[in-house]
Amino acid sequence: MNGQPDGTLQTAKRPGLLRREAGRLIGAVVVIALLAIFIIENSRTVRVTFLFWRVNTSLAWALLTAGALGLLAGLAIAWLRRHMRRR
């Protein structure tokens, strides 16, 4: 053994790994900051109606929910297309 804790030698051999991890951390912080600003700026309450449901919620949450549902629908459609091509 080299007397170093596990992972120390491996990290020293790959300095690009540290830069990538730092880049990911900075990217995550930026995304979280932008999300916080978005929620704060769109915090007024709005009435959302969908089919038979009505709810009063923050505009930011309504937009984020709609975006998340759109993302899930897009992923589901892409998965179905790939699955159907295999047959």
C-alpha cells in the first residue's frame, strides 16, 4: 500500500475530475439560485382550474408543476417511441 487514504491517489492522477465536479457544483448552485428567484418573483396566489379541480396556489408552483408534467410527458413519449421501434 502507499499509505494514503482510499481515493487520494486516484484523485491526484485525474485533475480534470476535480474541475468537472466543481463545474457540476457551480451549475447546481446557479440553477437553485435561479429557481429561488423565480419562486420569489412569482409568489402571488392564482386560481388554477383543471377539469373538475380548482385550487388556489402560488403562480410559481403552478408553472413548475406544469413544466414537470410536460417533461414527464415528453420522456414518456420518447420512451414509448423507442419501445415501439424495437418490435
